[in-house]
Amino acid sequence: MMNQYLKELEQEPFDPDEFVERMVRRSMQECRLQDDQFDPEMIHDIFTQAIQDLKVLQERQERKCARLEQDVQEEEKLYVAKLAEIMEQHSHCVNVFSSLDERMSRCGGRALDVGEKLGAARAPRARAAAARDLLSHLANFLSPGPVLSDVFNDPNKLNEAADVIQKLYTIAQELPPDKFEVAKNKIEAKYDEIERNLIEEFVRAQNQGNVAKMKDIATIMTNFKGYSQCVDAYIETSQMNTLLGKDIFAAVLPLCKKNYTVISSVFPNPDQVISKFVLNIFHLKLQKYIQTKLADKNDMDKYLRNLYDVYISTQKVCDELVAANLVSAEGNTTTGDLRREALVNGAMAGATDGYAALEIRRLKAVLSNSLNVYYNEKQHVKKQIQGGGFQELRRDLQAVIGTRANINIAQIENYGGETFLSEQLVQKMLNDAKTSFTRCKTLCTPNELSGTTIALLDALIQNLLIEHVDYALDLGLQSIPIAENKSPPQIYFFDIVNQANKIVRMFGEHFQESVLPCLSKQGECIQRKNTIMEQLENKLDAGLERAISAIVGWVKLHLQTEQKKTDFKPEGDIDTLASSACVAVVSYLNSVIEKIHTELEGENLHAVSLELAVRLHRVIYDHLQNFQFNSAGAMIAICDVKEYRSAVCGRGTRSAPAPAHALFDTLHALCNLLLVKPENLHQVCEGETLAELDHSILHNFIQLRSDYKSHKLSNFLKGLS
């Protein structure tokens, strides 16, 4: 049981209550009788025995703890003694180290002092030895015959020979020429030979990719006068068999970047070397490529296109080099930096000389050819059209005489409605001009740009606006029928106005986008544009005026010849419909006004619609003054005016300006005076529509009634006087 108790007491964590509970459970199992009864005396004995065992166990553990404490105390005494011994040894070591450190400092100071004294004593000896060696080598050059020194004859001692010959060359420059001429010549010859050998060795190292050896030779060569030849040799070797593809410009930047890495590692002045490297590309490689590209000038359009492409590509390459910090945008003459513009000019090498004249000649030829092709396709031979007031008067007189005599003296030709204007042609001409202006802005010098732009604009104005638009307007003006024509005039001029306005807008947009950006002073070009625009506007106005006159003239003539007096003074009961003359006029006006609203817009539409309405109103008003009206005729007249108003004023999107509506509303109200009862005349005359009219107009219109005298209508109008 002692061992059992010891195991339970050593458990972690130990719970005394749990320990007692376990003893109770074991005791109950040992003392259980039949029928679940137990013996309390036995339990008492068990616990008494357990208490005695625990006391014995406690005494045993106390004796064990006492022995362990005694052992620990003895170990502690030994540890303290050993620690004291170690501390004493450590103190001794510290003292010894301090002594050694002090001795080392004294020895180091003495050694440094001795070294300085030895160096001071050795330098003169070293200089003397170097001078002796140089004098020995100089003696070899002073003696007759070839130089037999191993330094100059052993290829493996090329670097040493280079150092010696460079110093001898410097000394030789100070020797008197008469006495030492032979020696100087031999030294210079050997100097040149070693210089060539160094450059050859440098090239071999470059071909082998030995950057370290290249750097050593380049460092040596910096003291030689042929250092630039070494740089040239590197550039020539590195650019050999490069930039040979179709897209030569795309290969320039990668080539420069690749070599700049090597140049930075090899040469002590990499910025100057890379500048020379880039300059060689532009002045040799690119210049030769560009000259070959531009060699053929037979096809002017192809030549100018190639010229622009190579110029843009050259500028792009320069911009890439500037972005990579290989070329300076502004340049710096003190450091040798390359200027961007100098590179471009060097590559182009005068290729842009005479460009302006070629561009002007090319644009004139292209525009003229486009016009010729267009008119040839139309099978039209351009005419010499004479303008001026006398020619217009002559045409009108011939037309009137021809109409009266029923012969075609004036020979008015309308070309079947052909306008001789083409937006496709104009777009092509503008595209050609845009190409020229774009190239002009890029390729012209600042002094040439303004004059070239004006010359190109003059060519465009001459061919597009004068030879095409202005010519079409002249043909259109001649094709407008005269005002005295008996047949309904076909007006094609409205189509010309529509196309001319579109073309003028296209030209205006092109002028803003392509012409003005090329100029610093824009006043002269704007004045040229405004002058031709005013000329075209005047012809458009003249054509519209003539077209309106032709329309109104035919309406007037048709009503005079076709309107019968019986139309407004019929006998018996008839249907109150518009007269046949009115129906014919309205049918024509509907087609004409539909055309006007289709082809015109903006201010032109407003002005033409209003002017046509005013003139037609005057013609119809004057026409009605020539008839007398009974009641039925008055109804017909009212129907006629209603039809005229519907045709001229329209409605919705085809509605005429408000003044036109007012005119025909008034005319309609005047026609009502032909129908109302005599006793109501006074009231109608003072109505809202007619109240503002002059009373003489009202009197004149009422006098057209057939019952004016029989009913003594003047008596009903006395209050109006």
C-alpha cells in the first residue's frame, strides 16, 4: 500500500479530497456484506492503518529531503570556490590584453613611421630607376640600326611597350630637331606602330567579346594621339553588317542601347563615344539609306510620300534616343551632346531642299487631273463663260424675244439637271490638299512655311472653288429659265445651292483643320478665303433671285393667259371649286416649294421662302384686281386663295415664315369682302384682319363686286372714309 500511496501523492495536480474519496470507495468494496450492508469497524481499521502508513511515508520523505539539502550545500561550496578561481583568472587576462594592445599600438606607430621614411627614400630611387630605363630605351633609339629591345619586339609586352613609347614620344618632342632628328623619327615610327598594334588588338578583343581587355587597351590609348582612331575602330566594327533590314529605323534604338552598355564599361568618356556612335549612324547609315530611298524622282507623288515617311521616321528615332537619354533634345556644345535637329538635318542631308516647289507643283497637277477626269467622265467640255451685267442683259433680251417669237435665240441649256458638282470629287481634292498641308508643316523650314501654305491654298482655291464650284454656279445661272417662259420652268439651281453649301462647309472645315495650323499670321489666308466665299455667295444670291423671278414670272404669265373672266363671274349654279388656272399653278408651286425645302436650309431657306411668298402674293393680288366677281365667282376666288395659301405657306416642317402667313390671311379676308352681305361690309372691314389696311385698298377690292353699283355699296362704306 505504501507504493500505491506514493504514486497517488506524486500525481500532478494532487487533490486531497479526491484522494480520500478513492480510499472510501476501496474501503466500501472491501467491507461490503450481504444485502449491500457494510462493516463500519472494518472501515475504521482500514483508515487507522492508512493514517499510520502515511505518517511512516512522511517521515521517510523528510529524511530523504534532509540528505538532499546537505548534498546541495556541499555542491554550492565547491561551485563558489571554482567561480572565485575563474574570476581571478579573467582579471589576469584582461590585464595581459591591455598590455598587449598598448604594445601593438606602439609597434604600429613605429611601423608606419618607418614605412613613410622608406617610401620617401624609395621614390627617388624608383624615379631614378625609371629614368635609367627610359634613358636605356632612348639609347637604343639613338644608336644606328633597328631597335633591338625585347620590350618592343615581344608581342606579349605590348602594354609595357606602349607605356615606354608614350613617355619616349613625349621626351622626343623636347629634343632639338637638328641633332636628334633620326632618333625622333625612329621614336615616332615606333609610336605609330605600337598605336596601330594597340588598335588591332582592341578590335580582336572586341570581336572576341573580351570587354576587360578592351577596357585595358582603351585606358592605355587615352594617352595616345590616336585615341580617336580607337573609338572609330570600335564604332566601325560594332556597326558592321547592321541596319540592313527593311525597317532600318526600328533597329537604331536597340543597337544604340546594346552598344552603350559596352561603351560605358570600356571607355573612360562614354558620353562622347556614344554621341559619336549615334552621329555615325545618322550621317552615314541613315543618310545613305535615305539617299537611296529618294533616288527616283520620276514619280513625284511617290517621291514626296517617301520623303515625308523617312523624315517622320528620322524624327521618331531621335525622339526615342532623347527618351533613352542617349541624345539631348536641346544639345550642349560644351559637353559634346548631340542636338536633335542636327541629327535630323544630318540624316536628311539636304533632301528637303526644293521641297516646297515640288509640293506646290504636285498639288496643282493632282487637283487639275482630278477635275479633268471628272469632266471627261461627264463628257463635258468646259466653256469660257463671260460674266457681267451686259451679258446678263443680253441673255434676258434674247430670251424675251425668243419667247415672243416662239424661237430659242438664247439657247438656254439646263444639261438635264446635271449640277456639275461632286462631293466625292471635292473630298478627294481635300484629302490630296490635306496631305500636302501636313507634309508642308513638317518638311518646310520656318521661313518657307508661310509662303508655301499660301501657295498651296491658292492652288486649292483655284481648282476647287473657282474651277469647280464657281464654274458650276456659272453654268447653273445660265441654265435658269427666263421669267417670261410659257412652260413651267424647271429650276435645278436649288440642287446646285444645296451641293455648293455642303462643299463650302467641307472647305471651311478643311481650312480650320489643315490650313490655319500651318500659319502664325493667319490674316492673309483668311482674307483670301473670305474674298472667294463672298464671290460664291453673290452668285448664289443672284441665282436664287433669278430662280424666284422665273417661278413668279411663269405664275403671272400663266394666270394672265389661262384665267378667264367667266371663272369669277359664272352663270347659274356651279360647284364652288378652285379654277383650272389656279389648280395648274398650285400643282407647280407644290413641286417647286417641295424642292426648295428639300435642297435649302437655314437662312437660305427662310429668305427664299419669304421672298417667294411675298412676290407670289403680289402677283395674285394684282391678278385678282383685273376681274369682277359675282357671288359664285367670289366663292371660287376664295377657294383659289385658299389653295394658293396652302401651297405657298404650307404647314408643319414645310411651313413658310410668319409674315407669309399674314399676307395670305389678309388676302383671304379681302376675298371675303366679295361675298359678304352689303350691310355687313362695314363690320368686316373693321375686323381684326383688315382694320390695319389702308381704306383705299378695301375700297378698290369692294369695287370688284359685280353688284357694287346696283346695290350702291359705296353708301355702306362712307363710315370708312
